[in-house]
Amino acid sequence: MAVVAVTGVTGYVGGRLVPELLAAGHRVRAVARNPGRLAGRDWAGRVELVTADAADLEQARTALTGVDVAYYLIHSLGSGRRFESRDRRTALTFARAAREAGVGRIVYLGGLHPDVPDLSPHLESRKEVGEILLASGVPTTVLRAAVILGSGSASFEMMRYLTERLPAMTTPRWVDNRIQPIAIRDVLRYLVASADMPPEVNRAFDIGGPEVLTYRQMMHRYAAVAGLRRRVIVRVGVLTPRLSSLWVSLVTPVPGPLARPLVESLVHEVVCKEHDIAAYAPDPPTGLLGFDDAVRLALARIQEADVATRWSNASVPGAPSDPLPSDPDWAGGSLYRDERRTRVAAPADAVWRVLQSVGGERGWYSWPLAWRVRGLLDRLSGGPGLRRGRRDPVQLSVDDVVDFWRVEEVVPGRMLRLRAEMRLPGLAWLELAVRPEPGGGSTLRQVATFHPHGLAGQLYWWSVAPFHGVVFGGMQRGMAAEAERLWAQTTAPSA
Ligand SMILES: NC(=O)c1ccc[n+]([C@@H]2O[C@H](COP(=O)([O-])OP(=O)(O)OC[C@H]3O[C@@H](n4cnc5c(N)ncnc54)[C@H](OP(=O)(O)O)[C@@H]3O)[C@@H](O)[C@H]2O)c1
């Protein structure tokens, strides 16, 4: 068992590495500039949390004292123009702090790059950071990866949004450059294995998945796995990296300062030149994870309808390919929400009686005509419409049908989550929940969530969004009024 310090724990890779290191039996010190951002992570109570800026020598030295292995999972790409000098300074400071603190090994995850003189600023900077750490005097492992496949990874999110939102696109020449992407699961395996390397190892290793693909092939394969129609990708010669990065920040929610250096790096072919890492972390018997399986895993969380984590901010104990609540807002694919809360004078049990009997004969408490028209449209397009009603007017269990919904979760007295089975260009859920208020009465919370499928899904959400106020707002007011009416009946003195 080693004492390991992990930097970048608030980030994509670091946040997923910590539970893997704990599982491997290490004592983990999580180093963050703002550990407050780690609240809600299920591993937060099992690690030592240390506040430190890696660019501050004193703080970094204190954070690394008594540490056997220090993970450097830091970059400042999104910070704008001068990211290279910022990253150089941080790496120099960290290297010195590690040496002075007597750290046994540094492990750094950088970028895979070709041996050419004119690298993009991003890849040049990743390379420079590796060289600084290798020259630190502390035995260092540099792992060099291209696109990491997993929900929350900036380069994966960029590809996800471009493919999902654009059925047809024009792209620069780089769309046919070769890339060797790698699944987050395999990256983490290599990072964990690096902790046990013997002291004489001080070198860089290329790490990549089992397939070399062009960006065009990755988008086609992503679309196939996600069940989208084949994308039309037309290569044109005139798009400069700058123009295409502007375009990417327009189409995707990945912030411009982060997207720009990543897009500029796509002009390079990034393919592994060696697989020496296998001497320290042999390939698993089933092989490294292929592109399609990695994408499937990244999409699984949403397709299994387990979106509750995005709502409740609970920590996800699942696979590293899953989204985490601490991921940036733009990660995890589009998920639109219409959330409403209202105070109700009636107690929670009266509100719950209304919630659990929604649909069927009772209807949906707002605009009955609009609901009937929606049901009719659904039937015309081959969906179940409203005709299925419900099995029991009061009781509900998981898997029960309620009109064009199916019950996905019931917490009696508190929460009901319905998953839409109507024909939609995406996945939709409706969650109804009630909470008692200390001063009396209760709060009714209603959340409609939509995960759009392709461009049609985006257009659908934005075309119905203007009516949400009327339909969902009216529904909430109607349910609150019904609960108050029921409550008044039970409290009225009998004649
Ligand atoms: N994601 C990919 O596809 C990919 C591909 C290849 C290689 N990599 C490499 O993997 C490493 C981790 O990347 P990532 O995707 O996990 O990045 P990320 O999600 O953007 O996280 C970056 C982390 O760096 C931290 N940080 C920045 N400056 C710091 C400082 N001065 N002191 C302490 N912490 C600091 C940030 O902390 P705050 O929360 O305090 O800002 C954040 O936790 C990078 O070296 C990257 O080049 C990533």
C-alpha cells in the first residue's frame, strides 16, 4: 500500500482515478484548489483532502510531504491565451516541490503527439510539461493519450455534440487524420499500474485503444452506436483551425477557450508508436476496450434512464465511463429540464394522494384538450397514446403503465418518476415529488427531463418549450389545488 497524492481531482480524469486507487488498496490524498467542489463524492470521506494550488511552491510541498506517488493530472487549457506559460510554471513548481518533499514517483497523463517540429500550442505544452517532470530528478511516468472516450471527457464531449447535433456537416481536412482513441477504463488501468513501476523507470509511454480511426470514422461509428442516422460529412479545404474551433464553440456547449486548443490539435495524426506499457500493465484477457464498446458505455447511463443522479446531485458509484455530478455543466450530453416547485397549504400526504392517482380517468390537471391532442398525435405516429390508462386508480408500482408513461420509480409518500413511452425524438421523464415543510403544508416539485436524440430531438424540445408554462405550470397548479380541496374535505366539520 502506497500513499498517493492525486491532483486534478475536481477534473475529469482525477475524479475517476481516486476510487480506482482506493480499490487498489492505496491511501489517497486528494489535492484540490477548492475541495468544496468535491462535496457529494462518495469517496470524499475515504481520502485525506488537502487544499493546495500546484503552482504555489509552499502549498505543493506541504501537499506532497510523505507521499510515495504523486499524480499530475492538471492543465489550464480553458484559462485562455496564456495557458502554455501557466502550465509551464505550474509543472516547474510541482516538479521542484515533489523533489524537495522526497516523492518516490510522479505520474503524469499528457497528450499523444507526433514527432514534428510545429506542434499545436496545446500538444507542444503537454509535451513540455512531460519534459519538465521527466527532468525533475523524481522518477517519472509520462502517459501520452489521444482522445479519451467517456462521458465528461472534453474531447469526447466535442465529438458527441458535433455528431448528435449535425446530421450533415462540412469539415476541414483534419477530419481524415488518424487518431488512436482510448477508453477511460483503460487509461485508469494504466494510471493505477504506473504507481508500482520500479524506480529506474523514467520515461514516456504511448497509450491507445485497439483501433486507429479517422475523426470522420469516429463520428460515423458514434452515430451508429447512438442509433442516429448516418451523418453526411463533406470535407472542404478552406476551413482554418480557427474557423472550425469557432464553429465548434457555436454548435457544442464545450466552452470556446477549451474547445479552441483541442480543435487546433486535430491537425496532427496521433497514433501510438510503441506499446511498451504492456510490460507493466499487460492487456486484459479480453483486450483493450474498442471504440464502439467505449461509446456504448459512455451512453449507457442515459439509455438506462438512470438520470436521477443528474437531478439529485448524488454521487454515481458506477463505471468510470459514466457521468459524475461534478462534471462541468456542458458534459454528459444534452439533458433539458423544466423544473417547477410550489408551496401547498395541504400536508404532504394529501399531495401524495393526488400524485399517485395522476393520469388515467383523473387526467393530468391541465388543458385536457392539449393532452388528448398529444395522445392522438402519438397514436397516429404509432405510439400508445392515452388509451392505456392505468391498472388501478390509486395504487402504483414500478413498471405500471400510466397512459403514455411507465412508472420507473416510486418512493411511497414522496416521489414518483415516470418514463415516457410516447413516440419522441429522445427520452423523456416526468418526476413528481412532495416534501413536508416544517411550518406546515408541503412543497410540490415537478421536473420534466428530456434527452434529445439528434437534431430532431433538439428541434422538438425547442418547439414545445414555449408551451411548458401552460401545460406543466397548469398541471402543477391543478394538482396543488386538488390536494388542498381533498385536505379541506377531510378537515371540514361534519354536518
Ligand atoms: N480528457 C481527455 O480527453 C484527455 C486526453 C488526453 C490527455 N488528457 C490529459 O489528462 C490530464 C487531465 O485532464 P482532464 O481531462 O481530467 O482535465 P480537466 O477535467 O479539465 O481537469 C483539470 C484539473 O486541473 C486542475 N488544476 C488546474 N490548474 C491547477 C493548479 N494550479 N493547481 C491544482 N489544480 C489545478 C483543475 O482544478 P480546478 O477545479 O481547481 O480548476 C482540474 O481539476 C491532462 O494532463 C490532460 O492533458 C486528457
